[in-house]
Amino acid sequence: AVPDWSLAELVTALMAMQAQAGERDLERLQDEAVERLQAYVRIDTVNPPGNESRGVEYLAKLLASAGIKFETAESAPGRGNLWARLEGGPGKALVLLHHIDVVPADPRFWTTAPLGGEIRDGYLYGRGTVDTKSLGIFGLQAFIELHRAGKPLNRPVIFVATSFWVGLHNGRDHRHADAAALLEAHAGAPLLTTDQVRGEPWPFLRRRGG
């Protein structure tokens, strides 16, 4: 049987699996996550206007390179959404959910470019490093590694990138009906979102910038 993991435990377990395979693989995962987050932060998805389809294109490229099928849709012109699914057992589907858009940032109040993705003194700076492009990359890395491992899952795992923030209550979204319908249609089981399994899954990466 597959353990009933939270997101933080899931990523930690994946890192441990890679560590067993060798320090080089663990370093690869770490470096890859940082590089991908930098690239993601540098994609302008400031809302308004959003243009989250730019972020969808980037995430789609990473999933395609890993051989993972995905679907995309725009809820409005330029407002892109993406989802992908790994099949599993009858447990509650684990949704690795984040939003692609970021809030505006006034460069006058920043010591780095807001969309620069600069690493300084061990911190990665940029809009979205906390809310929530970092969460997206953490989830994506875990999702891809689960696919690569090829081991049976006790629940479906669904990676979802929405154009902007969605709030879920009993699987229903009261602000963005398209996102709620998307999740319900592709879960096939009760939902467990990353909002319910909060943690700090990648302790080696510190980030600042909101």
C-alpha cells in the first residue's frame, strides 16, 4: 500500500528517494527547481491584466518534456489554465494547486527587479516567489518525479495551474466557477488541496518578494 502522504511529506519522500539514488540526482533536483522558479518568476503575469497564458506555455513545455499529458483552457482571452493528472487508487485526489498571476509591484520600493528572479545572499527575489509561483514549481517537481518513479499511487494526483486565485470550499469555488468545474470534472474523487496540507517542502530554497 502507498502511504497517505501530505504534500510536504510527499516532496520529502521524493527527495529521499533521489538521495538514495545518489547525491548527484538530489543536487539535480534542487538546481532544477531553482532554475525553473527563476524562469517562472521572469514571465510577466502581473494582474491586471494577467496574461497567464504565458505561464501556461512555460508549464506545458516542462510537462511535455517529461512525457506527461495535460490540458489547457482560457477562461477569457489570455487568462490561461492548465491541468494534468496521474491516475491512482480510490483515495481522495490530491490537487497540487497554485495560481499563475501575481500582484503588481512598484520597482521604486524594490532593491531588485520585481520580475528579475535574482539570487542574492541565498535568497531568490521576485514577485511570485511566495505567492504562488514557488508553490507551483514545488508541486510540478513532485508531480514529475511521481510520474518518473512509475510507482502505484493510492489516490489520483492532479496538478492544476489556474489563471488567478481560487478559493475552494467543499470542492466548490465561490469566485471562479470555471476553476471549480475544472477541478471537479478531473478529480474523480473527493478533493484534498495543497491549502489543506501546508508545509515548507523545500527547506534549501529561501525566497523573498511576495
